[in-house]
Amino acid sequence: MKWFEHKPFDPRAVMGFGILNGTSIGLLNLSLGFNSVGFYQMTKLAIIPCTVLLETLFFRKIFSRKVQISLAVLLLGVGIATVTDLQLNVLGSVLSLLAVVTTCVAQIMTNTIQKKFKVSSTQLLYQSCPYQAITLFITGPFVDGLLTNQNVFAFNYTPQVLAFIVLSCLISVSVNFSTFLVIGKTSPVTYQVLGHLKTCLVLAFGYVLLRDPFSWRNILGILIAIVGMVLYSYYCTKEGQQKATAEAAQLSQVKESESDPLLNVEDGGGILTDGGATRAPGWNSNKDLQA
């Protein structure tokens, strides 16, 4: 349909990225299955500091103190609003740790691959989805059978069930597309901030539309989280504008030095002859004087 241009690139990078993404999805679901909802929410909160740590260590990315404070305010608010019970167990904790690490690495790779190979979010999604789907198709039924002692292919798939599966797949495609698009245009940390905004909206809409129980703790947490999001957006936008201004000023200085020949003369620029002696530039020759 010519919505985007098919652009193949490094197959090893695409394969590794697709398998890692599939593994991340599987581990997040296992984490939710072996942990309480409260501990799972703590796992999601841990993704932001883990991403900041990995980008600082391996990519030398610098997060200003103001951005760090705004992220801390955001995490505090989401934690107050969502985290309830914390029931720990060894297997669930290990799965949560693996889920956090794989998710952070996968989201960082989403950003770096798009920039390194100059591909769009759609091009990257198109290339990596087959490997992601194969990973989940092979491991999913095996792990599911191991945990439940039931064969997923033996289930009675009625038309209603199939309709919900197709609907779930369409929503998943939309989520994947928006995820790659947001991370490619911004950063993994910004995507996680957006994800926590989603959490706050889920709580709010659940109360408004479904009349879910709502307490002062949920309201306080959402308000604190929104303050953190606003601060994060403000500081990131301000730092981005300062960086763009500095780069524009530096670029203009380079252009001026390249376009003004007098700068080369003032710096002692000349022409080196075969004998090693330096003579004046061509415009200062006797021929030019006589002319």
C-alpha cells in the first residue's frame, strides 16, 4: 500500500532484537503470574531507574539533576496510587528482575537501532516482528503446558473466543506500533513516563466509567505523578531547546569560518610550495598587484 518503504538492514541485529522483545513479553507475563499485582507494579516502576542506569553506564548519557528529581516524583506518585500488597517469593523475584532487564535493553535497542541504521519505527517493526512471533509461538505453548498441565491447542476455540483473540491481536499491533514510534522519536525513559500516565488514566477511567473503588491514596498518588510528568516534560523540553540553540550557534561559527577567507589569512594561512617554503596566498601575488 506504499505506506512505508521496505528497508532491510543488519539481519543479526534484527534477529537478536526480535528474540529479545519476545523474551521480554514472556517474562513480563510470567512475572504477573507468579507475583501479586502490587509487586508487579513495583516491577514496572523499576524499569525507569534501570533504564537510566543502563544508558548512563553504557551510552554515557547524562541525566540532569532536575530530570532525576522529576522522575523520582513521578515514581513516588505512581507507587502511592498503584502499589498495594507486596508478597515476595524467590521465583517471582527472579522473573521480575529478568523482565526488568530484558525490557530495558529491548527499549534502549529500539531507540539505538532506529538511529544507527536510519530506519523508521514501521520499518524496524516490520523486520523484527517475525522473529518476535516465532519466539513466542515456540516458547509460549511449551511454558503454558509446563505450568498448567494443559495443551493450549486442545482448547475449544469458539467463534466468540476467536473474535476476542483477533481483537486482542489488532490492539497489540497498535500498541507495538505506537511503542516503536514513541521510543524512536523520543527516548526509552520518556516512553516509560508515558506508560505511567496510562496507568493513572486507567485508574481514573475505571473510577468514572466502571465505578471502581477509589481512595484518597489513589487521588494523591495520581496528582503527585502528574506533577512529576509535567516537571519531566518541562525540563526535557527546556534542555532540548538549549541543546538545539548551542548546536545552531556552533554550526553557524563553522560556516562563518569556512566562508570568510580573511580568517585563513589572519591565522597565517598560506600555500606550501614543493621546496617547503611558504608563500602568500594567490590573491596577494605580484600578478594580482600588477592587475
